[in-house]
Amino acid sequence: QAKKLGGNRIKFYSDEMNSQALYRIELESYLRKALEKNEFFLCYQPFIDIDSDTVIGAEALIRWNHPKLGLVPPADFIPLAEETGLIIEIGGWVLETACVHTKNWQQVEGYQELNISVNVSAQQFQQPSFVSEVKHALTTSGLSACHLHLELTESAMLKNASYSIEVMKELQGLGVKISVDDFGTGYSSLSYLRDLPINNLKIDRSFIKNLRAESKDLAIVHAIITMGKGLNLNVIAEGIETEEQLSILRQLTCNVAQGYYLSKPKEQTEFEKFMNDSQPSLV
Ligand code: C2E
Ligand code: MG
Ligand code: MG
Ligand code: MG
């Protein structure tokens, strides 16, 4: 009896594994065609300067709208794009598109200095042609390098660390800014903050989530902000969802705020509306 049950269970598991494997293969074949079929688009989530309460930039976040699967979240396809190497082409498209949009938005009064932050995968960053792709995106869009920020995770920066440092320096030489994304979630030692050429620290959302007066997260966030400022870095908090979190971050003198409380990621036209509505009053 037990044996029979066990047998069924094995069959059940292997069916499930088959269907997962099939889903993956299907997803991969859809992903291969997604670029040429124009199924990707970008959403933009504003960055707010905490002091002046103004929009100083946005993060580009990719979205995939597939005719059969619907909207596939990045968490479901970015890892697959990385495994298959498709991320290099996809990431190139994100970079070029985001630069073109931003250059256009800089024509809007009050937004001449708008910054754009683009997420870059380790694999894309490690490509020998990465710097020339960045240069190309800047040249074709006409965007100034100083308005482009590239977001990398700690692990992406520390993979082939000495090579990565060279690439980051080369990018900074152009004027491009480098951000550490999801700061605090990696396993790396803090000494890398001394050695890596970086401009911005983005405190991971997981620390902001439970940020309350007298919480452990408050102590951690406070320490990150103090350390970041001591290292002359611009400190950004991601994932702000409440008024209280924002007010704590303001008291801690965090520089830049991002999160649903301020604005969710918005499609191009929605973002343009948001910019017009939050236009700094020009005296
Ligand atoms: P990330 O770069 O850390 O981006 C922040 C994620 O948190 C975004 O999810 C954003 O929508 C979400 N978020 C922002 N504010 C809040 C908030 O207040 N509460 C909550 N709960 N979530 C918030 P999204 O757009 O699903 O992207 C997930 C991840 O996918 C990104 O994390 C990034 O690692 C990756 N990703 C997105 N676009 C790209 C891209 O163009 N290239 C690459 N390589 N990765 C990308
Ligand atoms: Mg990011
Ligand atoms: Mg992040
Ligand atoms: Mg994050």
C-alpha cells in the first residue's frame, strides 16, 4: 500500500517538474522574440529630493507584456534573461530607451537636470563592450553623462572585483554615476565601500519596511546614512510606503526618497503627468 502511494507521489512530482520545465522552455522561447515583437516597455519611478521635495530623477523599471501570458513581472523573467544571456540585448534596449525618454523630459521647464537611473545586471556589466554601449546610448540620445546613474548590486560589483573597479572608473570618467542597489542585503564586507568607486547608496527596501521609532531597523538605517554621508555618498531610501517612514528618513537626513508613498512606477505618459503636477513653482 505504502509503496503504491510512494509510486504515485513520484509520478505526481515528475509531472509537476515536467510542466515547470515546459513552462520554462515556453517562457524562454517567448522571451527570445519579445524584443523584436516590441513587448517590453519601461515604467518610471520618481526619486524625490527630501530637502526640497522636488522630483530630481527616476528609475527605469522594465515591464513585459506578452499577448498570451499577460504582464510578466521582472522577478519572473530577469533571472531567465540572465541565465540565457538575453539580458545583454534586453539591457541594451533599456539603456537606450531610458536615455531617449529622459532627454525629451529635460525639455520640460523645471526638469533640465532630471536624472535617470538604470538597473544593470552583472552579466551585462561584465561584457567587454559595456562601456561603449553606454557611450553609444549617450551619444544617440544626446543625454549628458552626468544625468545617467547605473544601479548595480554589491555582488555584481564584486564579481571580478578588480576588472569591475576599472570599468566603474571608466564610466565615472565619462561623468556617469554609480549606485549600489539593494544595499545591506549582500554578504560582502563593508571594506568594499572604501575600495569601490561609487556615488550613491540605495538602502534596501527590507530595512525601510519596518522602520519605526525605536525599531532595530531604525538603528541600522541611521548607521547606513551616517556612514554613507561620511564617505561622501548620496544616500537613497527605496520602498517608502508611509508618511512615518518618510518623516523618520527626513530626520535622519537621508538625501533621496523613493517608494509607493511618493509614487508607484508609472508608464511614460503617466510619469509625464506626474512631472507636470509636481512641477516646482517657478517664482
Ligand atoms: P530594484 O531595482 O531594487 O527595484 C525596486 C523594486 O521595488 C521595483 O520592483 C519597484 O516597483 C518596487 N518598489 C518600489 N517602491 C516600492 C514600495 O514602496 N513598496 C514595494 N513593495 N515595492 C516597491 P520591480 O519593478 O518589480 O522590479 C524588481 C527588480 O527587477 C528590480 O529591483 C531590479 O532588480 C529588476 N529590474 C527591473 N527592471 C530592470 C531592468 O531594466 N534591468 C535589470 N537588469 N533588472 C531590472
Ligand atoms: Mg534598482
Ligand atoms: Mg533596489
Ligand atoms: Mg530592492
